[in-house]
Amino acid sequence: MRLRKIPNASELVGNHPNFVSEPEKYKGKWTRYFQNTNPLHIEIGSGKGRFITTLARQNKDINYIALERQVSVLAKLTGKIPDTELKNLAVVNADAELLPQFFSPGEISRIYLNFSDPWPKKRHAKRRLTNSRFLEIYKVLLKDDGIISFKTDNRDFFEYSIEQFELSGYSLINITYDLHKSPLADGNVTTEYEERFLKQGLPIYALTARKDILPPLY
């Protein structure tokens, strides 16, 4: 389904108190932005925001960043933030390619990849957010033992991603081919896409990958 553009989306997002217009200024200094030293979690491709805003409400001791490149989608996300704001949620309008400009090595504790575009054509493989090119970027920005949580409705994309995580040296600590019929469903927060797929009776594929601490050379 084609996204309907919101005529004043840029203004709505730009004027929102949770929007960070120049995230590069906080590279290595997100503790200053949030005014605490709580763990930093980011969702890449936050969509309409149900997932990230729910987590931010439930976990006030974690700082969240919603990264989304489509400003019309971000306008819907910011509309889900209550009038009292969520002090532990920042909103950034940018592409995942720019992550190294916004975060320092080891600054992020967890990354969420929810229903990312599978880019099914082989010639577009480098655009997939679980391609080894991106996984190496995440590895630099994640803390030791940092986590990536990944969900998709596309089995081919899921199996491709498993291979990429393994090739990039991550440890896969949870894998399920039907999330909502597994023990991992307990505590799972759904996205808008996820709810749609569930109503259609489609399985959700999910995994958790960990950045391992490399052993000393000697």
C-alpha cells in the first residue's frame, strides 16, 4: 500500500518537542540529551511508531531513539506521543546509512529491526538492513554483548538474515519461525504491520543476535 503523504508533515515533525533536528551534535553525548546514563536502544525504521512508543512508556529506565527516513510516517509516530511527552524517547528523521554520524562506538545497547524492507531482488541485497555491510556498522556502534532484535514476515529474508548474522560473527541466541506460538511471545510488543499479518494468520519470524566480546589474542 502506498503511503499517503501528509502535506504539513515536515512542520508537524520539526516542531515536535521529541524531534532531534541535528542528531550529529549528540554523537557520543546522548547521555547529555537524555540527562541520564540509562541504556540506549534504537529502532531503525520505526514506521508509525506503535512499537517504540509502547516500549518508551513501559520502560522509563531505558532511552529510546526512533529512526525513520520518511517524514510523513514520522508525523504519524509523533502523533502517538502523549501531550505530557516521553522524556526517554527521541525522534530522528534519517537513513540508517548515517548511523555512524550520530553514534560513537559502543554507545548503543540494543537495536530493533522490525519488518524492514526485504529488498527481494538480488541486485538490491546491499540495501537490506541485515546485509553484512549494515551488520558491521551495528557491531561497531553496539556495546560488547549488545543485542539486535529482528522480526519479519518474509521467510526468505529471515533465512538470508540468519546467514548474514552468522557470517558477521554474531551469536544467535533465539530463533523462531512462528513467534506468536513460541515462548518468545511473552512480553512481545507488536508493530502495526505485525498486527496486520497476525489477522491474516501469517507466521512472524524472529531472532535475537548478540555481539560477542572477542577473546584476547594472548
